Amino acid sequence: MTQLSDFNLSELGIFIGVCSSACVAVLIASQKSKCESVCFGMCKRRVDLVIAEERLEMTGKTGLSPKTGISPKTKNLKLELEPEVEN
């Protein structure tokens, strides 16, 4: 066994730093998780939020916002393009 006189403040600072960084890592992970509730280690997740986040990373859109500005009149419009005439 070591004696208390062998212990210095730099070792105490390292111990406090490691413990606090571990606590911060757990807090960050819990804030980023999509869990609704945690009970006895079991996590109820909202899968739709996970899918929306993956879709946002891949395409830049989640697809969850409603489409506005589309009326039935403009819905059936067809775009007809005429080729340009070259001189």
C-alpha cells in the first residue's frame, strides 16, 4: 500500500479531469440519443426521428415538413419546352 505522502495534487487533478470528462461524455450521448424513456437499461426509441436524421444527412431534407403552395390547379400543369433554334 502507498502512503498518503506519496500522493500529490497533479494526480488528483488528473483523476478529477478523467472523471469529469467521462461524465460529460455520458451527458452528451444522452442528449444526442433519440430515446423517449429509459427504464432499467431498456430504451424506447423513436425510429422515425432516426430515419429523418439519416435522410437529412443524405439529401439535406427530412421530408417531414408539409408541402405548401401547391394548389389543385397548379398540380396538373405540364412543362413543354421548345428546342432552341441555332443560327
